[in-house]
Amino acid sequence: MQRTKEKMEREKTEEDLYQNKNRLKVCVATCNRADYSKLAPIMFGLKSHPEEFELEVVVLGSHLIDDYGNTFRMIEQDDFDIGSKLHTIVRGEDEAAMVESVGLALVKLPDVLQRLRPDILIVHGDRFDALALATAAALMNIRILHLEGGEVSGTIDDSIRHAISKLAHYHACCTRMAEQHLIAMCEDHSRILLAGCPSYDKLLSTYHRDDYMDIIKSWLGDKVKENDYIVALQHPVTTDIQHSIKIYGLMLDALISFNKRTLILFPNIDAGSKEMVRVMRKKGIEQHPNFRAMKHIPFEQFIQLVSHAGCMIGNSSCGVREAGAFGTPVINLGTRQTGRETGENVLHVRDADSDNKIYHALELQFGKRYPGSKIYGDGNAVPRILKFLSSIDLKEPLQKTFCFPPVKDTISQDIDHILETQSALAVDLGGTNLRVAIVCMRGNIVKKYTEPNPKTFEDRMHLILKMCKEAVQGAVRHNCRILGVGISTGGRVNPQEGIVLHSTKLIQEWSSVDLRTPISDALGLPVWVDNDGNCAALAEKKFGHGRGVDNFVTVITGTGIGGGIIHNSELIHGSTFCAAELGHIKVSLDGPECSCGSQGCIEAFASGMALQREAKRLHDEELLKMDGMDVKLAEPITAAHLIRAAENGNSKANAVLDKASLALGVGIVNILHIVNPSLVILSGVLASYYQAPVQQVMLERALFSAQSIKVVKSDLEEPALLGAASMVLDYATRRTY
């Protein structure tokens, strides 16, 4: 019989060991009354599934302090076995005491965790005690599940919360935004559970109690009525203790003046709490007939008090989280909850110099009712968390990994990369000359090649290829590595396909021309093509006045008028690639004929060709020459002669230039009123002359909000070449995230 009994006991012991081996050992550590309200529903869920989970409970922090209600007793009343009680709070309620409390917890926790050896530790929130728990567990290779990570608030709690998230292996967050924050913090998406707040499981199922008035009267007296009392709960802000004490005093003054029955809870144990209690006692709150001051209220009763209150005031997270589920009006004071997601029931009072602002907020909020909000949960968080815990594979590597965004690999230490200079081949297809240049990353022109532009299509393409090949060979001699070819040309360009759709009259036989394919095939390099005005804007963005400017306009004032628009740091091309044809903005209904075939365009008034036309007219009428001017018979008349005549006092020449300046200025004013840039850059040979007159027209004719926009002259000598090069240098070296 004895042998049979021993065999049965041995078999039972082996069976228990087998069952325990297949159960997940979960340690739940709770530090204060607030985190227990979030952890208790999970603890009940774990306890109700003994075949899957083995629950261990560790209690520390303010739970074990008499001044804060010895709240560990409510854990025992909920019939949980407390495996360890750790006295970790160093009294003092200042910053140093908080640090010493973390240190004391770190000294005591290793023995407990080594004895319990849990598979996973559940830690809640953003308290300094929780940071000690997470630190100890991480260093002891214990997996951590962090509740309510990824949220944002306004104090040191933010830093602590995010630090715990980085130590944790798994996350159960409450909101979609918190989930996105965790992902942005490089946490593994597969280890993040969007569960909702566990406290909602309890509060959404229990706040419709029949005996709620009995609970309210037990705390506030028999004469109190539903929706006719206030719940106040204010904690110190550890990053600005004195200011939070000041707001606490103003809140108490406003509540005294408001003259409504008020249930006020003592602040938590953070640095500054002693001073806040001192302020409360100095104002006689504990003896005041309208106030009931409490150190602790059981969570299920606190739910009833908050849900039926006329208003909740303070800076507790309960105000911006749980109270929203009931539609209880809330006044959130100070910065402690800055950044929290809130429902429409929350009215923020960020700062206050007197109690008047808080009193006015009470007048606005007291007695209102708002629609219930479920930002933080739908009442099903615990089943999700239990399922998530069951899915954890303890055989997975314990080492935590982070999901950093991809970045371009750094170039290895190769002598060729060190010695070579990354460069672009820039091509400027002008009406008179064809120019090719080697341009380095800093915008310096290493070598430039210039040839007259042939008249026929075949000759022009042949010359482009010949000059580009010559430049590629020259790049080798100059130790430059060519990344690609950028081409600047007049007319309308499809940059996506590298095709000149149709060009200006300056370049004949140049429509529907594919520049990209033959040049790329011949050189074995990528090719970019764009309009010369757009290239000028790109040049300014990379090398000129446009560096670091998100929105600006470049206007070319040369033989024609062109330009480009940078909006939100991107070049605007338009749906049919004719955006920023600035020269063809109409400023007159019946002005001179333009090269585009229309009348009254800016280009017809202010371009070099327009000024040359007017100069010839005055010269033919013998109205151009002035004393001191020397115009040779064989010398062609240009815009320069017109400007020189005006400088010598020629009233006719001045009138022409004034009209041209007005036309250009009015056109630019139209641009300001359409795209509202922060800067206008004038480029080209006429820029220095037009700068001051255009600025004056803007002051006289632009809307007041646009009059302060500056007009500057470009400092770039070769905007077309630099713009063509910038297409290559920007795209070929761009990092991909």
C-alpha cells in the first residue's frame, strides 16, 4: 500500500510538472492604483484560463504606502495571491526621491524575478516604477509585454513610456495612432497588438449599474444629485513642478467659487505631490462642506462617480481616456496630457494666470453631456491580449530586433570612388549655340565645349552626340565620373519620356523629337531632358538663391521670357507640360504680336527681342541716338542700345523700358496671386535692369500679403547648364527611403 501511494504521488507530481511546462507563466507587476485598473481585467482573464496561463502577481510602489491608501488590499479583495510585495518608494516626493525609488526597485527586483522565473512580464504605462521593472526584466532576459505604449502626453512620462517600449519585446496598444507611433519607432509590426484599453472591458460592462446613486451618495452625501457634482483629480507635472502647483491652487480657488459638491482625490506620488497636498490643506479643502477629499476609491465605484458627474477636472489620464466613454464633460488643466487623443468632451485649459479662466471653463462644461467616445477601446481588449499571449513562441530568439527604414548603403573604401569626382554632362540646346559642359557635384563647371547650332535636324543630332562623346573622354582626363546627361532646351518638353514636343521658332525642325533614346544608347548613360526655364529653376534650387526655399519662381529675361515654378520643393510641369510658360502670360488684350502667335504677352513687351524691335523702330525714326552715344552704321541695333539711350536721358527709350517693366511686373504680380511663392528670382541678361522696377510694381499692384515678397537677381552665370546638371546630380544620387 505504501509503494502504491508513493507511485500515485509521483505520477501526480509528474502530471503537474507536465501541465506547468505547457502553461505560459505570466508575471503581472502593478505599481499603483491607476495601473491596477488597467491590469486587473487582464489578471482576471489569465486567472480564468488556468489550463493556459500561470499567473504570478508582484506588488510594489505606492500600493504599499499608507498615505496612498494601502491599495494592495484591493488586489487581495479581488482574490489574487500576491507572490511578492516590494517596498520600493523612497519618501520625499521630489525628483531625487523618484530616482532613488527606481534604484531601490532595481536592487530588489532581481531576487524576485529570479525566484519566479516568468516566461513573460506584463508592464503597464509610463511610471518610473514600471521603468525599473522593464529594465530589470530586459537585463535578466525575460520577455516583456508593454501595455499602452506609443501614446503621447506632455511630461517626463513620454520619455519613460518610450524607453519602456524600446525595452519591451511585445506591445498591446490602445489606439491606431499609438500603433503607428510604435511602428515609426522601428518596433516590429508583427509584435504589436492593437487591443484597446483593458479598463474599457470593465467600465463599458459595469457602468450601467442600478445602484449607482447609492455609490455616489456613499462618497458625496445623501443630498447630492446625478450630474450635479464634480470629480477633481490633479497630479504634479514633474518637468514643471512649480507651475503645476500654481495651477492646482487656481483650480481649488475656482472650485470653491463655483460652489458645487466636489469629490477630490489626492495626487499621485510623483515629485511635487507633497506641495500640492500642502496647498490643499492650506485652503481647508478637507474641512470644506462642499468637498470630499479621498486617497483612494475602488475602480468600479470610481467609474460610477465619473460617468454620472456633472464635470471632471484636473490632468489625470482618466479624464482624457475613460471619461470619454461616458460622454462626461472634462476640463483638462496644464500640459500633463498634451498630445493625448481626446474626444469632443475635453476642454483644454493649457495655462492660467488666475482662477477666472478655470471658472469660465467650469461654466461652459458643467452639466453638459457628450456622445460617448471609443477612441481607446471597444470593451474587447482582454480576449485579444490573451489570444496574443497564447500565440507567443518561446522558442523564438529572445534578442529583440528593430525594423529600421532602408537607407542607401555607404560606398566602400574603394580607391576609384575616392579619387573620382561625381559629375554630370550638361547640354544647353540654344537657338544660336550648342553647349556641353562637365559639371561637378558642387556646381563647378570643370570643362565647357561650345559649337554653333546647325540648322538641320540631322546635323544637330550628329553634333550633340559628337560633343557629348568628346566631353565623356575629357571627363576621364579630369578624373570625373559621369553619372548621366541632362539636356536643357527651349519649347515644350515631356520630361517623363525625354521628348521635345515642339520647340520655339529659334530652333526649327525640332518637334516630337526623342532626345533621350539616341543619346542614352550612344553613351550608355541615363538621360534627362527638360525645358530651359524649368532648368533655370532647378539650378537656383540646387546652387542658387532657391536653396532651402520650398516655394519660389524663377523668371528668365533674355531673348525670350521664360521660367520655372518650384512649389513644395517640387518642379511644376502641368498636365500637358506647359506650366510656367511665364513669357506667355497675357498682360494686355491688344498689345504687340508675340512669337507664340498671340498678342499682349509679357514676352511681346519685355523680352530682348521685343526691346530690340522697339530700339530699331526708334533708330529708324532717328529718335534713338543721344549726345554721348556712338552708334556705328554697320553695328546691329540691340536692346543694349535702347538701355544706353535711356541712361543718357532719351525720353522715348525710357517710355519703352517703363512699359516693358510694367508688363513684366504685372505678369509677376499675377504669378504671386496664383502660386504665392516666397521668392522671385530674375535670371538672364536683363535681370539687373528689371529687378528694381519689378519690385516697385509689386509694391503698387500686388495684394498687401504679397507685397513683401522679395525680387532678387540670380548669381548663377550658367543657369541652363547648371539646371541640366542638377537633374542628373539630384536623381542619380538621391537616397530612397
